Amino acid sequence: MAERKATLAELGLTARDGRQAAITGLTLDSRAVRPGHLFAALPGSRTHGAAFIATALDQGAAAILTDAEGARLAAPALAASPAALIVAEDAREALSRAAALWFGAQPRIMAAVTGTNGKTSVATFTRQIWQALGHAAINIGTTGVEGAWVAPSAHTTPDAVTLHRVLAEAAAAGVTHAAMEASSHGLDQRRMDGVRLTAAGFTNLTQDHLDYHGTMEAYFQAKAGLFDRLLPPEGVAVINTTGAMGPEMADRAADRGLTVLAVGRAQNADLRLIATRPHATGQEVRFSWQGKPVQVELDLIGSFQAENVAVAAGLAIACGEDPDRVLSVLPRLTGVRGRMQLAATRANGAPVFVDYAHTPDAIETALKALRPHVMGRILIVFGAGGDRDRTKRPLMGKAAHDHADVLYVTDDNPRTEVPAAIRAEIMQACPEANEVGDRAEAILRAVDQLQPGDALLIAGKGHETGQIIGRDVYPFDDVEQASVSVAALEGRPA
Ligand SMILES: CC(=O)N[C@H]1[C@@H](OP(=O)(O)OP(=O)(O)OC[C@H]2O[C@@H](n3ccc(=O)[nH]c3=O)[C@H](O)[C@@H]2O)O[C@H](CO)[C@@H](O)[C@@H]1O[C@H](C)C(=O)N[C@@H](C)C(=O)N[C@H](CCC(=O)O)C(=O)O
Ligand SMILES: Nc1ncnc2c1ncn2[C@@H]1O[C@H](COP(=O)(O)OP(=O)(O)OP(=O)(O)O)[C@@H](O)[C@H]1O
Ligand SMILES: N[C@H](CCC[C@H](N)C(=O)O)C(=O)O
Ligand SMILES: [Mg+2]
């Protein structure tokens, strides 16, 4: 097959001096530049991509897309090159729009969800609802691309080039519906500008990622970009108005003239969550759709999951599904890997749950969700990630102190930080905790303590399969460690 080429105009770009180029591909990583490629030299958190323009030109780049600073930084290399130079006010946005044009196809119906906690759950449930209603659907996010088409993913919101490639390949494979996670980093970095959305959802906003955004206000503004910028005027905003900062986000969407479909516990919500009744393996939930009550059985633990299901159902409805049919398939939803997952059970009946809670609010929510299921004590094993928001660490410690009975503070991806220093920051707020740096040992010790009626929550890593120490990733899986520990203590093979 002849190599595909596009003009700059076909990618919505104009070179500074009107130069033309025949583009054979797009990339934002100089290491991936091939002859004829457009290299996007983007401003980064560590360096400016302009530092790699000379290398990209040496490798045969036909065009460079950058911002004014990048053009200034790489002026000598650019002056000596025949490559076209495109200087954009926001080079990230220009790259995303060019990627959308280069790859072209997207699933016909696309929904995105943002919020501090619950994105993966909502995106997965939305995909499951669509599949149950007979559509070829995928979800894209922290756990990769899943559903009717499958691929791994390094990011919750993939970079613009990867994302648009995935959307085009999935569409070519027949996928008609996609639900994706919009992370605050992804929104801030314009990774998903160019995605054609039918609806967008919001779960909640509580503290995380202040290392990146600086303030909660800036974090909120990044998330609000989904409704301010990405959702087209005819799009529907599905908002959990009883989630933290839900009313503020609903106001933002309404101010722009978007249709708001309110979900959650508020009396006037379009899709209202009236009550939940927990039992051993799930919960009975009473919803109402525009005033008409419906009772459904959910095979999921935690009333927060009922809220996530409400956002997912709202998204499916906003994308055109019949509300009665959407509500009728909710009992078929299955849990997301590493989200309140029952990982093992001791011979005395005590369960071990693995959950991805890695923020103060998520730890509190997960522990409170477990309480109605537990007559004895709740034990928790948790840590906090290195090279991430430091200020959340004591708040995570406090949430565990306030809502669990026995605490084990351990390591969770220390990355390049000193693990003991991270643990000390958590333990400022929970000095009574047992400190066990080695995560496998912490899990074993906690499992050993389980009495009849107790439950253990292993928080923070969920579906992850590695422990990041320094720049190395060591195999580690909380679910596996839970069953290995139970087996070792019960004297039987795992
Ligand atoms: C803070 C952050 O978001 N960083 C992401 C960002 O990097 P950056 O722009 O800061 O890159 P940089 O290292 O300063 O380099 C600047 C530019 O030079 C380019 N470069 C760099 C080196 C080289 O040899 N050649 C080259 O061209 C880079 O591609 C980049 O465009 O763009 C890179 C390329 O797409 C990402 O790989 C990188 O993700 C890093 C690894 C990361 O850890 N990101 C996390 C925080 C993240 O994005 N997380 C969210 C989820 C958060 C949540 O909700 O929990 C996510 O969506 O996954
Ligand atoms: N609606 C919610 N409210 C509060 N906490 C929640 C909610 N949904 C999930 N959580 C907690 O957050 C954890 C992560 O859930 P999930 O993976 O769905 O969120 P996420 O937003 O995708 O996270 P990430 O930002 O890491 O991608 C869960 O394991 C649970 O502890
Ligand atoms: N997407 C989140 C995941 C955090 C998970 C936790 N295990 C950690 O490493 O902090 C982040 O990168 O902040
Ligand atoms: Mg996620």
C-alpha cells in the first residue's frame, strides 16, 4: 500500500512562511520521528520538547509544530532546515486537532467522564450498559481499552496521537460507542481536544494532584474544561449534583447553555438515587427516572458505586438510549477489577477487599462503604504514591484513623522518594498505625489479624500489577498477595 500523505492544510495547520509539507505521520516524541513526520515539540513539566527539534530534523521530520517559546529555543536548528514550521498559540491543542484530522474516524457515539474518583468505574459501567443493549462498545482509561476492542494504555487519558489512533482503529473494527476517562492532566494538556463528544459526565472533585495543579481552584478549572471547551453546545452534561463540587460544575455547564442531566441523591435529580440497602454481596437500589421509581439489584459493593452507576446510566440515556431499557440492564453490571474486589476470604469468613482508593476522600468513602457489611473490626493496609501530591498524605492518614479500627501503613509506588519519609508524612495523622514498609509483609500481617466478623481493605493499588521503586517496576499484585497470604496462614496452596 502506498504510504499515506497529508498536506498541512488537510491537518488544519499553516506554516509560518507558507511552506508546504507532505506529512507521513504525527508524533510528540522525538524518538519516534520517521522521515516525513510532523514532530510536535510541546512545553512539558520537565523540559520543552524544543530541546529535541534538532534531533527530529536529523531524523527527517518534514514539519515542526511548536509554540513561540519552542520556535525561539530551536531557532538555529529551524533556520538551517527546509522543514515547515508551524507556531501555534497552544501547540497541544493544535496537535490534538491535527491528530483528529489525520486519523479521521471515531466511534459514532462518544462520552467522557471526569472527577477525582469514579472515572474508571463510570466509564466501565457505561460500556457495559451499551454492550448489554447490543452495541459494540469500549471504555478507555486507567485499565486500558476494554470491551469490544482491547489494548493496553500507559495513561488514564492517552496522549493526543495515541488516543486518536485508538479511536480510529476501534471505529475501523466496528466499535460504535466509546466511554473515556478525562483526567485533569489530560484535560489540562489538551490531550482529548478534537474528540467528538455526545455527552460528558462528572462524579466529584476532592483533593488530589495538587503537585501538578497547585490549587484546588486550578484543579477545578482543568476539570471544567470538559464542559467549557470540549462538550459541543448540543452536548449533554451528566452531573452528580450531590457529589463534591457537583452543583458548581452543573452551574458551569448551565451557564454555557448546555443541557444538564442531573443524577444523584438530590430530590430534583432527573435520575435520582433514592435509597440503597446493602447485603452480603451487593445492594438493592431504588432509583427514580423523572419521578417514576424503579428498584434494581446491583451486584456491587458500596453505595458510592450506586452513584457511579447513576452517572453511567445518565450518560447512556444522554447518548440516546431508552431510559427504561437502561435501568433494566443495571443488574447485569459487574465490578471493575481492583475496585472493592473481594480478593480472598479467610476460613473464619473474614473477607479481604482490594480497592484503588488513593485519595483522602476515596479512603473515607471505601471504609464507610464497608462498614454496613462488617460486624467486627475494619483493618486497612495503605500507603501513598511518591512523586505525587504530598499534601494528601496526612489527610489519607486521617481518613484511615477516623474510619478504620486497625491500620497498617506501607509503601505504594514510592517512585524516586524515600519510602520511610512518605510513611512518616501519612503517620503524622495516624500515629497508632503499624508501620510495615514491605507491602507483602504488611498484607500478610493484616490478614493474620483477621478475626471472625472482621474485614480487611487493601487500598491504593487496585488493578495495578507493579510496585514502582526508583525507576524500576517490580511485579506486585494486591489481589494475588491477599490470596497468597490467606493460603499461607490457612496452610493450603494458593
Ligand atoms: C506530568 C505529566 O502529565 N507528564 C506527561 C507529559 O509529559 P511532559 O509534557 O511533562 O514531558 P517532559 O518530560 O517535560 O517532555 C516535554 C516534551 O518533550 C518530549 N520528549 C521528551 C524526551 C525525548 O527524548 N523526546 C521528546 O520528544 C515529550 O514527549 C514531551 O512532549 O506528556 C508525556 C507524553 O505524553 C507523558 O508521558 C507524561 O506523563 C507522565 C509519565 C506521567 O506520569 N503522567 C501522569 C501524572 C498522568 O498523566 N496521569 C493522568 C492520570 C492522573 C489521575 O487522574 O489519577 C493520566 O491521564 O494518566
Ligand atoms: N463516586 C465516588 N466517590 C468517592 N470515592 C469513589 C467513588 N468512586 C470510586 N471511588 C473510590 O475511588 C477509587 C478509584 O475509583 P476509580 O478507579 O473508578 O476512579 P478514577 O477516577 O478512575 O481514579 P484515577 O484518577 O486513578 O483514574 C475506588 O477504588 C474507590 O475507593
Ligand atoms: N493515576 C494516579 C494513580 C495513583 C495510584 C497509586 N497507586 C499511586 O501510585 O499513587 C496517579 O498517577 O496519581
Ligand atoms: Mg481511572
